[in-house]
Amino acid sequence: MIQPSTGAWRTVVSKRLYVCAVVLALWSVAIFGRLLYLQVLQHDDFARRAEKQQQRTVEAPAKRADIVDRNGQLLAYSVEADTIYAVPTDIGDPIQASIALCRALDDCTAKDRAALADRIRRGKAFVYVRRQVSPEQKRRVAELELGGVGFLKENKRFYPNKTLAAHVLGHVGIDNVGLGGIEAAYDSTIKGRPGTVLIHVDAKRRAFSRTERKPTTGATLELTIDEQVQHIVERELREGVVWSGAAAASAIVMDPFTGELLALASYPTFNPNAFRQSTDAGRRNRAIQDLYEPGSTFKIITASAALEERVVRPQDRIDVSTGSIKFAGSVIRDDHRYSVLTFEDVVAYSSNVGAIKAGLRLGPERFTRYVRAFGFGAPLSPDFRGENPGIVWDANALTERALASTLIGYQVGVTPLQMATAVSAVANGGEVLQPRVVRAVTRDGVRTEVERKVIRRAISQRTAAQLLPMLEAVVEKGTAKVAQMDGFTVAGKTGTAKKLVNGSYRGHSDYNASFVGFVPSRSPRFTIVVVVDSPHRVSPYGGVVAAPIFKRISEAVLRYEGVPRTINPVPPVVVVRADEPRAAVDARQTTVVQSGGVTPAISLDVVPDVGGLSAREALRTMAEVGLTPRVHGAGFVVAQDPVAGTLLPNDPIAVLWLGRRPRAAPAGPGAP
């Protein structure tokens, strides 16, 4: 037998080692290459995949800031509400879990229960069970002690006054996003920075940690709205709709010198706390969205243009004896027959024939220029989304018949906001101001006011001064006598326009009745417009339907704001020094105003006059003189016993009767 040589054996082993080394080297290179590919070239992609698999980020909506009225009263704010969530991977039986949860929530339908079970069954890292539940619902769900079910804190919008100023404020959806009104228009300002909830899961998609970053608050909005004025307007508007049998109505109270809206209301209305239960009609902001043909209130624009262009003077006489005027196969008539009227009386008695004869002297181009100068045909305020620009015909498209119709408020579409803005221009001397509902924005303690903005000058001060007595005559002797108020002069204009229904003015009895005016007329504080849609229980004239609502709103607002009478004003207050003996002051003088080293006081010897005050104000005033009032009714003080100005009685008990309209008080303090 031949034995292999030692050298041959070593050669075989060496070859085998070489092959193994090469294989090991190639394997190492392959591994290194793969690692290089995975950890360097594909690092970002795999990191994103891992993050997606290992964690889930849920956005927590930001906390919306408060909305307050001009006096700082809360109109909208956010409260914390509990949201129920589930981690499906921690729930063994989705069907049984959904049944238990729905039983605890107590308001699930079979469809809701099936949808919840389906969401849990899909096996995502996080699903909502129910958002913004009530405390009672949270308690019942917590008592179940279900694994995989937890709670989050979210912000829920709350409107403490319910329907008050609902169309101004708008509403907020479940995701804390503004869906209407100021909430939508200023959504980016009101809402802050959203927070996040970070949930980490393991390989079996089981949650093992949760990190939350709380959201921040946005900027507070201060509105021009006055809560009390808004309440007055909504109250009177609702009463007017019910009394007249109307389909709807809207009203605006505006400061003619600043453009600030003190109140803006539409009826029917809605509760933004429960907007899902509201109707489209209830949510509709008619004051800025609904177009109507203004009828004779538009004669204010006709008169303004005619006077500004000097084609007519207030005392010029116009023959309207025919009672009608003809245009190419159609006739426009007056409601009443007159003979010859001055232009002032044309406006006072709302003569269509007289207004058309004066307006035709302008021609379509000049008249249309003034219509647009007053703000018609374009949106006016940046504070309202969806504001209707209105309809104003181009001058070239106006035939003589169309121009005649426009001169008396037909074939033109306007909004109540546009009408309030235009009449405010007459009240303030000719300037068209931008109407606004946001007064200031407060962010991080810094308050920034919204500046007054003049859009343009529509007419001169001379023309505005000429219009004033003409509009006063409408109330004194014309179509709006019912708008007369004790102690105040009023300037305004009625409007009655048949509605265009299915392209026709015939075959129905639907009218828009309106009144627009300003008070006190010689020193205007408020421009007020009232538009009533389709009154059916009473005559549909603006002087019958809208003027009484205007009057009641005006009286209440003037009383609330403490505006002094302009007719037979109260005698001036007495001024005394602080060191003057009280005996020197006339006991019948109920108000003592002091200045310098002086302080205001009221006479402690006589019963104060609390007529027109709210219950709270009246109680405070009575308490200052030692009287203890008993209050009957609700609203404002309409009668009192003892009578104001009499000497204080020995009996400290006084009786106050509250209501909407003044009435005589019963004879004695013990009367019911």
C-alpha cells in the first residue's frame, strides 16, 4: 500500500482553506452590501415604514378662543368634553364590545352599533367610539372597564345664550372648525395650534405608551354686537313675525357714524349648540344673504341722486294728478290719488309717479352711478362669508320702463345690510362706511382695534341736510305715522314690494314689507332696518307691519342706551359742589351731577324714576334710597309704585311692573 506524501496532503488542505476563505469573503461582501443598501440607501424609507408601524399620531383640535360682545359679555367659548376611543388590537371580541359600548351610550341605533363593530374589527391602532360625550355617558362607559377603551379630552364649543346672535356667531363642527358666521370667517384667528396624541405599538400592534401635547388657544374676538340690543331686536322681530303671520323677517341696528353693527337678527333662527337639529331656513342669515326688492325705501336713493344732481329741489312742485304713468304697454300707479305735490311730499306720501318723474331727469347712467355709490351691487363687509352682492342692472341695459321700476325699488335686488349702510350714509352726512361686526382682536394680551373705514362719499352734506326734513315728514305726516315716538324725532321711509314668485308678480299675495330709518333724526345714534317677508294676517304695507317693529326696537334701544329726549327734553341737571349743604338742593331734583371735587348722587328724599330700566338696574337704584322692590313680570320697568318724584314713604316696600309695553299700574302696592 502506497502512503500519500505529506506534501500532497498539505496541498489539499490548503486548497480547501482557500475555497472556504473565498466563500467567506464573498459572503461577507454580500452581507456588507446588503447592510449598506438597507441601512444607508434605504434608511429613510425603512425609518418611515417603522414609524408608521410602531406609532400612530392623532391630532387634538386646538382650543378656540372666546367671542365676546362690545361689553365683554361671553357669546361663545370652549369647554372640555370627553371623547371615547378604542385600541382594536386590545379588544378580543369587537361585536360584544360594540354591544356593551352602545348599551352604555344609550342612544345607538342598530346601524350605529354595526358601524362601531366594523371600525373595531378593522384592527387599526386607534379608532373613535364617540366624540364629545356627556359626563353621564362617560361615567357609564368607564364603569364597563373594557380593555382597549380609553378617554381623551377635547374642546367643545358652547353658546351660553343659545339662539342669541346665532346668525352672527355661526356654529362649529365636531372637528372644531367654524362652519358659519364669525366662527367660519375668522376661523384661523379664533383657533389656536392643534395638539397631538402619539400612541406607540409593539410588533403585535398592541399599544404600550401614549404621549400627549396639549393644544393652544387662539385670539379672542370682541364684537360690535351689544348683547342687550341684540336681545331687544330678536324679541321684537319674533313678536312681529308671530303678530303679522309672516314667513320670516330680519333686522339690523347700526351705528351710522362708525359702521358698527349693534345687532343683526334673522327669524326663524337656530341654536348653534344643537345645529344638527336645525333647518336650512333657520340657519339662513337673511340680513346678508336674502335679496329683496326694496320698494319705496329705495326712493331715498332716488331722492338723494336727484337732489345731488340738482335736477329737483325739495319744494319743487310735481304734477301727479293722473295717478299713473305709462310706459310701452305697461302702467305704474300710485296707491292713492294726489294732485300736485312738492318733491318733499312726493317722498312723504311715497308717490310712485312723482318719484319716477323726478328720477327720469337723471337718466340711467347717472342714477346707476349713485346706486353703486351707495354700496348696492357689491359685498360690503369682510366679516360675513357668503354675503350676497345684490343685483343692479348695468345702465346700458335699462330701458325707460326698467329705469322707472328701479327708481321706485323694483328690478333691483338688495340685502338689509346694504340698505342699512346706504341710509347710514344719509344719517352721517354722506359717507358710505364699511359695516363691521368685529370690533377688536386680542392676542397674547394685546388688543388690536378694527379701524373705521370710509368706502366712499355718496352725497354731499348739503344733500344729506336736504333729505333729513323730507324723511322726517314721512313719519310726521306721511306713510309712517305709526313710527312716531314720544320724545324723539324720527327720519325714515316705508317700503312695500310685491314678491317675484316663479317669475311673476301675479297670482299670489306675498309682499316684502320694510322700514328703514334713524333716530334721533337730528343727532342720529342708530340706523335701524326691518324687513318682513310675506305677512298674511295684517295689511302687508311697510307702514303697517315693519314700522311698528322699528318703533318698538327704537324705543327700547334708546331707553337702554340712555339717549336723552329730543322733544321736550328733561331740564338740565343741577351742578353743586361737594361742600354745599344738601338742603340747598331742590328736593324735587332727582339727579345731582358734580364735577371736579364732586361725585354723582341722587336725592334721598324722593322716589327715583326707574321707568325703562332693567330689573337689575331698577333694584340697584331703589336700594340706594332704602326701598325694597317687589317685581312682577319680565322685561323692562313699565310702571312703579310709589310714583317717581313723590316723597319717600314710611313703608320701604315698592312694587315694579315689568313688561314689553307700558301700562297703567294698579292702584296700590298690594295690587296683584
